[in-house]
Amino acid sequence: MPRTRKRITNRGTMADSEMRKAADICLQENQSIRSVAASFNICHVSLSRYIKKLKLHQNGRGDKPVFGYRAHNKVFNQFQENQLSEYIKNSADMYFGLSPTAIRKLAFDFSLKLNLKVPKNWTDNEHAGIDWFTAFLKRNPTLSIRQPEATSISRAMNFNPANIKLFMDKYESVLLKYKFEAQHIYNLDETGITTVQNTEKVVALKGKKQIGAITSGERGTLVTMCLAVNATGNFIPPMFIFPRVNYKDFFIRGGPTGCIGAANKSGWMQGEEFLIFMKHFANYVRPSVDRKILVLLDNHESHLFLPVIDFCREVGIVLLSFPPHCSHKIQPLDRSVYGPFKKCVNQNMTAWMHNNPGKRITIYDIPHISSGAIISAATPKNILKGFSVSGIWPFNRDAFSEDEYAPSTVTDIMIDIQTQTSSELVKNVETTPTIQPEKIILNDVDQQPSKILITPEHIKPYPKVQFQEKALKKRGRKKGKTAILTDTPEKIELENKVTNTAKRSLQFKENKKKSRKIKKLKTVPKKNKKKIVDSEEEDETFCLVCGDTYSNSKNKETWIQCLKCKFWAHENCTDLTKMTAFYKCDNCEADEVGA
């Protein structure tokens, strides 16, 4: 069966209003059917049939005539197809979009629920046909097949009206307090640049199964770049962090004008390197206590480095952090700069590989390759657009529509980051988007609605996660929050956090030494080949975090063992986000990072 039928005549294409107008001329002005049909460029036979049906309708012996062709085997009416279309849009807004196969299955189940007549192949395959799906997309031009972007559960849950409102409140208070203008507002963030580029599409022989493209290696080496942009469309020369122990000036040879560099073992941004960048930033911006500068940044650990906070307070820089896991929506650099930048870097790397056949891109080539990419991506137009769509400048509380918050409704909770206790989790005031039409309007050819309105949601409900109260009360690592980092209360809180972390680390090392001494076995001469173990010392196990013994444990209190060092700790003392079958304690993870 052809999927696209080609018309060979124009019959049935005229609007019903034009046909009615021609019929009225024949009836009221007594003109001949042939002459009127010729003037309207329609078939005189079609006009004759229409007039006969119109007369019967006027005499009360027939329905109102409808001109044109209508599908005789259409499964759903217009209202039912609108229900399917709205359900598909809502599911995609909640980041639980439906694939073409899932939509065809849903259409079949929906037709069964409505007791509709369906083609035989629907019943045999238990899903709608591919022809129906193709025609459905044509009848609903607002729908198309898209490739979704992977989004973590943390981002979907934390980007909600409560978190954004709290950030906007703090941001507005800072604007009013210091009277910041566009030239005083900056956003900074880091991004990773690898020595292996993503391949681009190329033109090749049609039908060939595999098309290759040369890259620098299988796995690349990461170099971190930190960039700051201004709400007026300017940017500060970037900083590159190389995975080397000692930094040399030739690392940034050929890089953007005015850029600087640093090095550490990992190549990631750390507290000491971030302090270097902030001094570089202050050298260009020239802030002062009387002329303060606002910097918007995320809650990365390096940004909470106490010497950085002290330096910013001293020179007149106000630091405001974004809510956790919301930078993909509210950070200007992520919205409009880093996407084009990565694309330009890939294009420049591909051109470099073509111009240098047989050579590999090294980390020392990245500054030169990134130089042109920054100029092409960090344009005033892109930077201004990033600040605008995120509601930063011009200031706009309502920059995000309700459908952008739809993913957070899946968990049915919101995080109130003002209190950071077990009462943080409160019920979401937003409701899941549902289709509830107040008025149902159907054509004469449509089927009559049933007493109980059946929607696709009855077949496949919108995804919902119900959290148990026990899970909500579990302890874990303290979550980040939006905060004015240079304010005195926030600085004191950071100082207390650093002090407590240092105490816990020292206590952890002492407990580890004690555990090794207690676990040490006492053996007899080798000829007996038997070990004598002190049972009291064997039973006495210390928690790696709090130092409490196993004998003092509460009733039914759970302990967990580190996969690497084999020592034990209370489940409540550990980070609940790491509670897997392959749990590793903080000390072992720190050793791996240091290695």
C-alpha cells in the first residue's frame, strides 16, 4: 500500500464555505448550476449533489451537507488525537518522552480502551501500524522525532520553583544592596577540553557500512579551562590547568592573549588554582571595597576554598552561588557559550589533524586550538543571550516557564535548602500536568464522548516516585545550597565545616591505627601452624568515622564494610549517596585521588 497517495484531480479540495456560497447563488439568484460551477471552477455534478442535500437539510429531512473527502478507516477522531498529542508533549516535558514504538503501543491500547474498530494488523501485532504513525505526525505538525539530551535525576529533581525562587530572592537582594549594573556582573565556570575530538559528519560513498575518521588517540587527556564572562558581552582571558606536577610557561604558548596557566596532578580545578584565577580576574576587573563586583558561580568544592573567600572579601568581590544541579538552566556560560565553544574546538582539532597527518594532539596544543574557538564562541551576542535566557540580566524572575519545571514533578518532592534537616523534603505544590478539558466540541462525524472521559493517562500514567518516610529521614552528606559566600554567616559556616572535616580526618586516621593494632593476630611457632587469637580483641571493632565500638552499637544498628581496606563503619556515619555493593570509605577514595 502506498504511504503517500498522489492526487490526480482537485476534486474535493474546495473549502466548504465556497461550496455553500455557490449553492446560495444558484438558489437565491436562480442562476444555472453549470454557469455558477464554471465561475467557481468546480464540478457541476458535485455542486448539484450539494444543492440537493442542502434542500433536504433546510426541509428538516437530512443532516447538514459537508463537502470534501473524509477518511473512511480513521481510528481516532480529532479530539482523541488531540489527547494523544498532549500526552506525548507532557511526557517529553517531564523528560520521560515516548519512542515511536511506545507511541504505537499506546495508540493500540488506547483504541482497545475506547472499544474502537482497528485494522487487523493492529490486533495481530498488538500495536499501531507504521503508516498510522507517519500520518499522525503529519496531522500534528507540532510533533517531531527528536534526540533527547541525557539529564541526571539530580538535575531533574533540583531544578524546581522552590530552589529557583530562593536563588532569585538572594540575587535580587544583592542587586538592591550594592546597586549592581550589567558591567558589575560576571559569571565564571570551568569546562574540560580533551585531546581527542568528537568526529564530524563527512560525505562518503552511499551504502558503505563503516566510515572512519582519524582522531588523536583512543582516550584523551583532560585539560581544564576556566572562563569568566560579563553581562555586557565581554570575557576575561581564560586560565588553563594542566595535569602536570610543575607548571612551565611554554604550556600556554599560542593561547588566547592574556591567558594564564597552572598545573596539578589531576588537571582539575582545585582551591589553590582557583585562588590564582581570582587574582588574575581581579587584575583585569579592578574591584574595590567602594566599587564591588558580583561573581556568579556554582558550588564546586574549589569555589568554597577559604583563602578564596578571604581574598574576595578583601578586594571587594561578592560571590553568589547557584542552587545545586541547576547550572544547566541558570548559568549563562552553560546556556550559550560552552556549547558553541566545544563545537568550535572539535572543528579546529579536526583541521589540525588534517594539516598535521601522522601527529597526535598533545595537551600543549590545546591553548592554541582553543584560542580561535573562544573568539568564535564567546561573542557578545552569545554572552548577552546567555544572561538573558537565564534571567540574570535583565533581571527576570519569570524566565522559566512551567513546563521547564515539569521534570521535578516526577519525584513529587521539593528540597527546601534553607533548613538542611530531615524536614527539608516537603510535598511539591506543583501538580502533574494532566489534560482536563472543560468543554468537549466534536464534529458531526466524530464519535460521541462517553460519560467517563478516558485519556491516555489511564492507559499509561505519568511517572511518579513516592518516597517512604524512612528514606526521607536517612542521614547523608549535607547538600549544597545557593548562598552569598562572602557574607559573614556563610563564611563562618564554611570555617566550621573545614574545622570539622579536619577533626574527622584526624580521628579517622587514629581509629585506623587502633584497628590495625587490635586486629593483629598473636601466633605460636611456625611448626604448629596454628594461630591463637584473642577473642576479646577480635570482637572489638571501631567505626572509621565516629570511633565508637561495635559492642556499644544500638539495637539493629547497621554497619558497612569498606571494599578496599576491609574496615567497618556505621551506616549512618557514611555518605548515603555511596551506599552500594562496592562502597569505599573516604580515606581510600582520597588515597586513590592522590595516587
